[in-house]
Amino acid sequence: MDPLTLGALVAVLTIAVLFSGISVAAGLLVVSAGFLIVFDGMSSLSLIPEIFFGKLDNFALLSIPMFIIMGAAIASTRAGADLYEALERWLTRIPGGLVVSNLGACALFAAMSGSSPATCAAIGKMGIPEMRKRGYPDGVAAGSIAAGGTLGILIPPSVTMIVYGIATETSIGRLFLAGVVPGLMLVGLFMVWSLWSTWRSGQASVLSAGSYSWRERMEILPRVLPFVAIIIGVLYAMYGGIATPSETAAVGALLCLLIAVVIYKLWDPRAIWVILRDSTKESVMILFIIAAAGVFSYMLSSLFITQAIAEWIGTLDVNRWVLMGTINVFLIIAGFFLPPVAVILMAAPILLPIITTAGFDPIWFAVVLTINMEIGLISPPVGLNLYVINGIAPDISLRTILVGSLPFVACMVVAIVLLCLFPGLATWLPDLVMGVAI
């Protein structure tokens, strides 16, 4: 069978298997084993265990459970509430400043926790009722939290960036740095839209709260600054050449656990056990997907599907930006149905040779891909953040939440367009800090 036809068959069957409700990792293994047996014979199955465990034999993978523990420790405390309250106290005199403080809290908490649902829950539980009480439209209140929660997969340290780096064998340090400027740009776009929407509603003049004294502003900072200091310290150690990403992640996880115990009095061993248990479950899930995706990639390469697709793309007489537009549409649609980690691991083996052949920077593309995944997090039918917000504020209809999140989807599309027009937004900081990649 022609490799391109075979590739189309693999794509159709993979989608069908995943839609059956089976887990992503198990689905990839079933599809891979099936095609290897049919086209390479039963003997090919003997290679699957070696490939599966070989994909996990990577020191960089240690950073994944460590960053997850780091985020779980933060999410288990009142850090989100304190972060929200601190920003509210400092920005409350600004007309419409509450929505800005919520987005800022989402950005910082998402960067610390790395979890989109945890961010929505932690900030939304306080932010949404407070914004509604002060007269903000329901769509702005719900949509801003749903969108703000997605920032965790872009702003470092990001688990999805680690997964992309492992899948494509690119520098995790560069990927983290590449997400900084686009992440801040996206936060800015979210804030601009929220403030304009608030002003358009004609209520901006009444949406500022009473003032706080300087004492009240300063007394909340000691509960928040230690977490922010850990994030800065982790990034400094990584980029200052002091330690590897895995080592800095381990130290960061330990410090976050200590802060949770010391500052937030998380003395109960059962609470710490819950943190470690849930972190282990999530880590195993991600590592299982990574290993299964390695088998899936081997199957694609063994049957010459990846090579044939890359060669076919190279012979197409189309503008490379048309090609990139097509890839973006594919990523957005995939993100509607699958989690970011699964999309990255499934798509990277196919897309990497295509984008490099077309002359695109893999580091730049990682940022574009991640923003596409953010769109999926606030878009139906899966749109996990939409359902988290609906659970927090059940009296806000899912339709209202969806309509409120659509302008933020438009902000993400604008961010992708800006990155295409100005690739340096993603590549400037990595090149500045780590030198120009050869």
C-alpha cells in the first residue's frame, strides 16, 4: 500500500479508536501494534517493549513529576486566594482593575501550578463572585478566568513545553524562554479586551472598589512573594547554568512543599499524601502517553509514513504560510478533542520534518502550537475550562461562559498572527540568553 494512503488510514483509525473512549496511551499502543502486525508481521511486537521503555530512559523526564508536585503543592493551599487578594488590593482603585487583577492572578498562579483547571478553580472561586457583585458582565467574569487559566501551558515552567522538547529533541531551556514574551503579550491582549469590554458596558466608572491602606497592601505580600521567588529562582538556576531543568524542578518541588507546610500550616500527613498521590497519578498518565507515543512514532517511521508525508509536502507548490495556516487549523481541531500533551506527542513526529523543511524554527513553532492548544482548552466540545467555570458558577449558563470566552479565543488568534509577522517575539529572548542556535 502507498505510504500516503496508509498514513490516511492510520489517521482515520487512530481518531476512531480514541473516540471510542479508550485512554490516549492505550489507544496509541493498540493502533501501533495492529499496523505493525499487519505490515511487519508478529515478530515486530518483540520491539514494542524495548521502544516503550527506551522512550522513558531520558533524564529530562524527571522534571515532569517534579514540576507537577510543585504545582500540586501550590494548588493545595490558599496561594491562589492570597494571590488574588494581593493583586486586588494593589489594583482596586483602577476603574475595571478587578478584572485586570484576576487575569494577573491567573497568569501567576498558572505559571506556578502549571494546571489550567486548578487555576480556574483557585482564582475563579473568589474572582467570579466578586466581579459579578461589582457589576461586571457575566461573560467577562467567566470568560476572563477561563482564558486566564490556559496561560499555564505557555508561561514557564510549562509541562507541555517539556513534553514538546522531549518529543522533538529541542532545548527545554530555550522553549521555556520562548514562552515568556508571547505569554506576557497574551496576558496584555486579555487585559486590553477585558478593560475595553468593561468600558463599553458603560460601567467602568462604578467598577472600582473601596481603597486599601498601605498597611493592608503590604501585609498580604509575605504570603505570596515566596512562591514567586521560587519561580524566579528556578528559572535563574536553569538559565544561569547552575543546574539542569530536572535538578531545578526537584529543588522547586521541595521548596513548594516546605512553604505549604510552614506558611499555610499544611501539617497533616494525609494532606501531603494526597499531593504526592495525585501528582503520581498525573505523572504516570503523562509518562504512559509519552512512551506510547514513542511506539506510535516508531510505527509511522517503520512504515515510511512520516518520510512520505514530509517528502510529499516538500513537492507541493504552495506558499509556506498557506502550509502553516493549514497546520494551525489542524492543531485547533485536534485541540478541541484531545489534551495538549496527546496532541503534541502524536503530531510532533509528523509535523517537525514538515516545518523544518518549510524553513520554520522549531522553537517558534512550539509557541504557536501551544497557543493553539490553549484555544482548545476553552472551546467545545471538550473545553475543560468551560466546565470547570460552570461548576464554580452553575447559575452562569454554559452558553454565556462560551460566548464570554470567544473574544479571548480571538485574542489568541491575534497572538498567533503577531508571532507569524514577528517571529522574534518567541526567538529573541532565547537567543539573547542562550545565544543564537546553530
